[in-house]
Amino acid sequence: MFRRKNDAMSFQIPVYLEARNLAVERGAQSVLDIGCGNPQKLRAFLMPFVNTIVGLDLPEVVEKIDETFGDWIGLDIEKNGIDLKQKFDIVIAADVIEHLSNPDGLFDIVMRHSDQESMILISTPERESLRDKENGIWLGNDQHKHEYSKEEMIALIEAKGLKIMKRFLYREDASVFSYVENVFVCKRREN
């Protein structure tokens, strides 16, 4: 989903702040953002600290990006793989996984473009926070193909060869209704 510039800075801010902190702490030079959308957060939080920024998103999203920094690549990760012939210091997938019928393409890109030193940030809404328990109403996004609980995400991340280094929650209040986000900061497991 492509958000207008003023909306782009309303969502997932804690994920990009964490990425910035990691970039500064580790001296990171490269970032891959899978599902980058409007790259305003990359401009604000990461561009001052890294040399290389690459964003992947659907072709119809990428064609709307008018930024002069970074490389923007249109790709449907459920249908096509990609080999950028590069490993990135930081890989971000902020609120992408819940839009996929099958997350294998996402994890293939993550694994192909990271190494043992890369930091990988994956965020997704906590499924239980998308329900109004009092009224038994689902409040989720109709564009979500699968929503995950914390336990399901932990099992999936570990099954895909990643080790969770840190997990934190934040409340996303910019949406029509407030919900909780799970953020997983990961590294590749040692072989």
C-alpha cells in the first residue's frame, strides 16, 4: 500500500527507530526494505547514517515513488524472487508478512540478502489485538491474508533459520483503531 507523504510518517515509526539505532550502533552501511511503500521513514531515519538503501515493493507502489535517494525495485515477492547480488547490514520487513498468502518468498529474500552479521527486523500486528473481545468483532485490515500471534511468529521465524535477538511491542495508534504490533529483531542462525 502506498501512503501519501503525510501518512507515511504515521505508521511503524518504532521499527524504523530501532533500525536507525542498529545502524548507528553497528556502523551499518546498507539497508534493504522489503515492502518499503513510501520511503519517507527511510529518508528520515536511515538515509543520514547509511550509504545504500534499496526498497522492494509491488510495481504499482514503486512507480509512485518520486524520491531521488535509494534504489526502488518493483516486485511481487509471492510470484518472483530476486537476487540483488548483495548482502545488507539491515533488512526490514515492516508489516509485510500479514499481506502474503505464503511467506516463503519473503524469507527467501531475507536469507539471500543477509549474512551472519545482518540485523533483520520483522513486524506484524498481534492477531489478538485486532479483535474487539467485548463485542466479538474482528477489527483487522481486509488486505491481510494471514494474521499471526506472537507464538506463531516466533515458530515461523525460527523455522526459517533466524534467531530472535529481541522482541518488543508497541501500540499503533495512527490507525482507525489502536492495535499492538510485534517487532522481532533477528539474526541468521549459525549453520
